[in-house]
Amino acid sequence: MHGRQQSYVYRGDRARRNERIKRLLLVAGLAVSVALIPHERTRSAEASAFSSFSFGSHESKDLRSQLDAARGELELTRARLDRANAILGYSAKYKVDASLAGDVYDIAQAEGIDADLGFRVVNVESEFNPHAVSSVGAIGLTQLMPATARWFDHSITKEKLYDPRTNLRLGFRYLRSLIDQYHGDLRLALLVYNRGPQAVETLRSLGVDPRNGYDELVMKGYTGNGLVN
């Protein structure tokens, strides 16, 4: 009789363990499915799965915590893949190495500039040559004037503007400030970026159209507003 009772207890423990394993496998499967369905359906899928089971309070919190962690990892992985794919795409499109493409992409995003616009501006301004110098003294990837760069960094020197990351950071920051200054008028902001604020404002005050084709060149086929969404 005693041995039989132990057998019952053993079988009961084994059944409970099996049930817990099934539940954990279900959660793992649900976590994987998060990567395979659109983001907007994720919450409803989670709610549906959890509503089908009656867990204890502690166990439910533990499983939810595991699911949240898994979903967070999947979203982070998805973001990294999206970034890598975008950088490789721009690298191939503009025929520049992935390291430079990564700098343009990351710094544009950090300064609030749409990466697509950032690449377009650098391509038109310097064709991705960090040592480019214009006839009027504009320097580097974004063809920034030293005087303009010092508005944003008082310690900047002409030599520092040849550093790609420094040049991108200050050039994109200047462009973002112009988009804000002209209340989202991207074409006007680009013209000021190219021609300088004094020239554009003087022409506008005289009733003359300041367009010189630069905005069309940068924005050909572009449909964004210039800013990170």
C-alpha cells in the first residue's frame, strides 16, 4: 500500500512536470511566432494565447516576463537587421564602403535627418569625398563652411572638418536647424544650405525666386519631409 501511494505521488509529480514543460514550449513557440507576424498583431496574439490557460499568479508573471524578454530581443534583432540592410543598400547604390555608409546613416539619424536625404546631400555636395574643397572654401563630405561649423561647435577648426564623422555631424545639424527655421519647407532649407542665408533672403526680399536647381537635384524622386519619422 505504501509503495502504491509513492507510485501515485510520483506519477502526479511527473504529470505536473510534463504540464509545465508543455506550457514553456507553448511560450517559446509564441515568442518565435512574434517574429513571423506583423507588429500590430503581436499584442492580440499574446492576449489570445494567454487567455486560453489559467496559470497561477506567480507562474503567470514569470511566463509573461519570459515572453516580454523574448519579444524585446526579437524587436532588437529586427532593428539591427533593418539597419544592416539599409546600410548595405546605400553602400551599393552610391558605391561607397559600408563603413562610410554606416557613418552617414547613423549620424543622419542621430541628428534627426532622414538617412535617405542625408545620402542625397552628401552625394550632391562631395560625391562622398571627405577631402573635397569648393572654390569658396566649403570643406568635406557635407561641404560645410568653417564659419558655419563654428555656429555649432566653437572649437572647430578647418582641419577638423576633414574628419568624416565630425563633418557629417555638423553638416546634418546645420541642415536640421534650417528645416526647423523654415518650418518644414525642405526645398527652401536646401537652397539656404547650398547658397547661404544671406543670398537667399536678399533674393526673396527683392521678389526674385532663389531656386538654382540644387533642390531639384537633391530631391529628385524623394517623397519624404527630410526628418526622421
